[in-house]
Amino acid sequence: MKRATIKEVAEAAGVSRAAVSKVLRNAYGLSDDMRTRVEAAMAALNYRPQTAARGLRGRTYTLGIVLPDLRNPFFPDILDGVISTLRSTNYEPLIGFRPSAEATERHAIETMLDRKIDGFLMVAPLLEESYLTTVATSVPTVMIGRHDRDCGYDTVNNDDRDGARLAVEHLISLGHRSIAYFGLEPASAAPNNSTALRLVGYRETMMAHGLTEGISVFDGSHFLGERNDEEVAHRILKSERHPTAVFCWTDTVAFTLMAEALKLGIRIPEDLSVVGYDNARIAALPQISLTSIDQSGHMLGSEAMKLLIERIEGRRTDRHIILPPRLDAKGSTAQAPAQT
């Protein structure tokens, strides 16, 4: 099928090729009539700009999105926000992911760089800050899930410490005193990452309420496979301290914990209350009904894209946005069981 050219679009719209180029670049000063005529001609001719050629002239209007994996049910919420913001622009997202290994993550980033993308959005990358700063010096970059500062890239995050406070105080209000934290081992996450701050918030809140003796931390791992989280969940549920509630660093871990409790005949919420983090859509399913901290994935993705486009348009100073968390109490939490 013959590909339409910019010359053919210009002829069909009755404008110059420069005018078509301005529409493609979303340049300032275009009249609504000219934009409408050019866009109608492009649609009629099924015109698609050649990415390689655009890259030689400057922008490719493609953005790289790097995710940790494709299994976390929270990430589609971030992508929804990304796509909703890009809908009114000429940019298209290219999505890559890394299962866990640092080499895989570098490969995803460098493959996209080879394709001359105009900017990066990275979600919770594990790579060292110096490498990410080097990437950001050549390509505008925004991070979600890292609270780095003075790094040459922008960040958009939830207030993770405050989210942890909301989760623990909710459990305390229900009479729970033995509250465990199901976190992520430091080796599985970058410094300044979200789970590290959630652990800080958990500890601070427990101590602020005089529950230092009730602090109990269990760490899972990204690198040992899904079975590792199942084993950690089993260890929590069979521990001598018998927590009456568990605050999980992410909904995915909370789902694993709830499944393990079901195997062991532990009732939720009668015997054990569980709070997750993310408020992924499937947390609201009646058979799950997970109480969770909502960090508004759609807004995270949308705000990150706004910052990235600002960077591409020439902003040089770093910006760091913190969004407020919200507790969404559902069926997985209840009054603490009576002590026997």
C-alpha cells in the first residue's frame, strides 16, 4: 500500500507543505480552519509521518515508557493517565519493561535511545542515580516511584510516608496493636524508592502511638520469583507474634497474603485485617474487597506526561510533584479480634 506524502496532504488541504509541517509539530499560531483542513486531509489519505525522517529533522514525537513488569495491576492506571494526556498531542508512547535484572533495564533504555525518542518516563527504575542523570542529560526524563532530588530529571510521586501513616492509623483505630509490615528488601529496590518511605512511615506511626513493641517487618524480593512472596506470606501468618493486621507495601503482595491466609483457614477480616497500597482496580472486586491506599495512578501518569512535555519544550529546572494519598476502606479490615 503506497504511503501518502506530506506534499499530497498539502495539495489535498490546499495549503503549503510548511503549513502541514506546522500542524504535525503543533506549532503556535495556526488557525483553527487550517488545522481542521490539514487534519481532514491526513485522515482521508491515511497519512502517517515517517518517524525515522522526523528524527533526522529533530523530534520523532515518540516517548519511551519503561515499566518494571507487566503483571502489576496498578501500572495500567498509570498508562491510562499517560495516554489521556498524550491524546491532545502528536506524541506516541513506546512501552518497554524489565523483568528485574539491571542489564535488562539498561537494554530497554538504550534500545529506545537508539530509536531517537524525545523523552523518557521511567517507573521505579533500579539503576543507580548517576546513570539515570547521564541519560537525563541527553533526553528529557521523568521518574515515578523514586524520590531523588538534584538529579537532572523530574519526579512525580505519591506521599508514601503519609500513605503509610493513613494505613497504620486506620488499623490502630480498629483496635489492632500487633501490625506487621510486608515490605521489599532493600536489594530489590532503588534508594529513595517508594517502599523505603512506606517503611519509614510505618515505623514512625507505630512509635508515635506507643506501639514500638508491635513493630514487625518482613521483606519480600523482586529477584527470587513469585514463590518468594508466598513463602514470606506464610512466614508472617505462622509467626509466633501472630499479627492481627498486616500493612502491605503494594496490592500485589496483599493479594498473595490473602490467598495464603485462605489456604491456612485464616479468615479475612475476622481473624486478620489486611491493607494494601495502590488501590488497583481489581482491589474493588467483591471477592477481594481490599482496603488500600489510593495513590491515583491515572494522575501520576498524567502529571508525569505534562512535566515531560514541558522538559521537551525547553524547561531546564527540576520539578518534583507529590500527590496526596487517600485511604479507601473496604472489606479486608475490621475490628481487631478479641484477645484470648
